[in-house]
Amino acid sequence: MIDHVLVNLLKYFLIVKSMGMKHIKKILFALLNITIGFGQVFDGFTLFSPVAGGPGGPGGGDSYLIDNDLEMIHTWEHSRGAASIPYLLPDSSIIYPFRVQSPTMIAGGVGGGIAHILWNGTVVWEFTVSNDTYQHHHDVQPLSNGNVLVIAWERKTADEAYAMGRQIINNSLNELWSEAILEIEPVGSDDGNIVWEWHIWNHLIQDVDPSLPGYGNISVHPELMDINYGNAGSNQGPGGPNGDWKHFNAIDYNADLDQIVVSSRHHNEIYIIDHSTTTEESAGHTGGNFGMGGDFLYRWGNPQVYDRGNNADQLLDSQHGVNWIPEGFPGAGNLILYNNNYTNNNSAVFEIVTPLTESGNYTIEIGQPYGPDDPVWMHSGGFHSNVQSGAFRLPNGNTLITDADGTGGNSGARMFEVTNSGNIVWDFVYPENNAMVARAQKYDPEYINGTIDFPEYTVGDIDFDGSFGITDLCYIVDMMTDYGYGPTPPADINGDGNVNISDIVSFIQLIMQY
């Protein structure tokens, strides 16, 4: 049964349709004294992989693709639990990083496996990075050429670390786990070639022993990593003693710049490196599009790591999930990340504008840290996690945030969408308290080339609430005016393949039948 106020409102639409869309919206909101808030959520499908258990993972897991009404679009079942976030590809398959049964190095975020899985669940490629030298952990990044960038711990003995100038090893394993980035080209169903690689071990500096490699003034070389900064692992981490020195936890790739960004939790910094180098160039300090080989092009978050600041200058604390905002999105080219311990029991999402030049390099003043001084946008309050988590900008300017373990494990993992002004327009708590969701990502339904079948629907019931109402009408108006939504089948009331003013008229006629 339709409320008489809505019927009268629809009659107004018939009267004023010749006045244009902006007048229709004004009348709509004036008559019912409503706001546009419910029409601001981005219309998309959210992908996430809950996981429980310690290092090595549970026996299995699932990846879910849901719509804004929490309707299940698709489920992938896995034999091993997720190490981080799954990635949806345009052909509707996913790249899934997972926790292997017996990892060779164990600490928080351990993984070891990468799988390429079709929509129907067929695993077409599965590859393991878990051996005496390397152990994948946390994130991966699929590339458009079919290759995959992989973060991996690289085992170094205490003797190897001491030979490079390291002073203290902080674990009973007598190891230091460095970091490497490997670009894997899939081969067959279970093999891969390393076609490009980068090792932080090639970009170190120390100021304690002139007789050892890399001796120099740390503050003069922000492009290098001080081998003596921070602890070399501990005896307290998940899974027992570990040599986890930097704890990279996220990776992203910018195809326009041919650059990679990674996040280091333990050192509270993010780093950008050049991917245009050859593997030989990436091991040195020259070459590549930006002339710096594999040295840091940019770093941000904690300038005391390179002796250009102190505690007061530290802006990041245990951050995760760094990624570039894509071209065409509000804030395009900026970086966005989840700052886990922004303040006591409070996380924040930061968007930062890097000091990028037209040539693709990053400016820094002599003796000063890299800018910016502060984020250009942030959202904080009411959420906190000390593990993984992340944020992604959406095409309409909203931001999807994942609180990985629901405010420190007090509730289920939380995924929520906020507007630029901080209003929450979509909020979902995964209903299992002991499950973590590393990060969720929302995709436009059109992203996957029409391979997803739209869920069963009733024409006119655009919000899937089982009735026709004002929200359905507002969705039609939003789709007509391209405000945050692409057209969906339920909004095409007259079935002509378009969503326009004729569908409002048809909606009125549909309503009048009830």
C-alpha cells in the first residue's frame, strides 16, 4: 500500500517534468523535507575474505561478493585461509593470496600462496613463495599483463646482517628478515618466473663502521634505509620468535608512473620505488625512468628513520593498506591509507598529496623531510584496529574503510563507506567476532565486463526492500543525473534500456496500479 503523500509527490513529477532535473530534485526534497543522504552510497559490489586463526591459517575460507543490500552476488570457497585482500579482475576471476600449511617464516600476515581462481571456482594457477630464502606475506598486486607483484620476507643470517653494519639482532633465531618485491609471471598451472625483483638489502646505509659497506651520513641519504633502525624481529610475535624487521603489509602499482608503493608497519613509513628499472638497475642507485635505480623515490610518515625529524614529526603509526587513488576518481593521484594507531584506541584514514613533479620525481628540501606536513583529507572517530585494515576511494568521492577486527576485536570486522564530509552512508559488520577482514574493496558492476548476472529483482524495487517507495524514486533521479550511480535493471521501468524521465512517468503509472 503506497502512502498518499508519495502518490501526491509523484503527481508533482508529472507537472514539473518539463522544468528539468534540478527542479524535480528540489521539489522532491522540499515536499518531504528529506536529505540526499540515502542516495550517496556508491552502487557497487564489495569483495572481502574473512579469516580466523593464527599464522599458517585455518583449514579453509571463503571470499564473498555482496551488493549494498548485503545480497550475496557470489562466493568462492578456498581450501586455505586468506593472507590479505582478494583482487577481482575484469574477467570476473580473482587473485587470492593465501596462507600455506607450513610457512618457512612465521609472523603476523604470513601467506605463502597466490591463486588465480575463475568465477566458477576453478583454480587455473596456484604458486607458492615459501622456501629457505623467501616467504610471501600480506599483500600482492595483480598487473594488467597478467603478472603479480608479491611482497616477501628475505631471510638473512645474523652474520650477514653484521657484515652490513647491523649492530643488534633482537631474536633467538639469530636472523634478520629483510624485504623483497618479486614480479611473478604465471607459467602453466603451478609454476612461475621471477621477471623482475627488488631487494631493500641493496639500498642500505649505516653510520657506525667505516670499514663496512654502506657507510655514510644517514640524513644526507633519504633514498637509503638505515640498517640499524628498529628491532630485527622479536621473540614475542605470532608464531614465536621471528626476524621481521620492517613488516611490509601492502603494495600497490601506478601504471601511469610505473612506480610501486609499499607500507612498513614497524617503521611507520611508506615508500615509493621505480618499477621501470631492469632487475640489474633495481639493485643499484642509477638507471630507470627516474635515474635512481632501486633507491627510494619517496618516503613519508616518520622522518626520524632517516634522521630528519623526531617523535613530534612522526605522522604514521602501524599503518596499512596504502594505495593510489585511480585516475578519474576525486583525489586522483593522491595516496590513501589506514593509519592504525592515529591516537590512543583511534584509527584514521589519511589522504596525502605527494610532492610529485611533472617528471615523476618527488621534491625534498635539503635537510628537511619529505612533505606533505599533513594529510589533505582524513576521517577518524569511532573505529580502531591494530591489525591490517585499509581504505579505498570510490568513483563518486566516497571512501570504503575496513576496520579489520571490529575495533580491536570487540565486534566483527567492519566495512563502512563515508562521504567526503564524513557521513556514513553504508555500514556492515561481519557477523563473526573472531574473524578478521584484512581489507574490502568495492567494484562498479560494469568493471567486470557484464560477466556478473544481476541478482533477481522486481522492476521498480530499486533498493531491494520488497516495496516501492521514496528511496526507489530517489535512486532513479540519481541515476538520471549521474549522481553516484550507474543505471540498474530495476530502474529501467519501461524496459527501453535507458533510465530517464520516462522511467519516472512509468514509475508513477506502476504505483497507481497498487
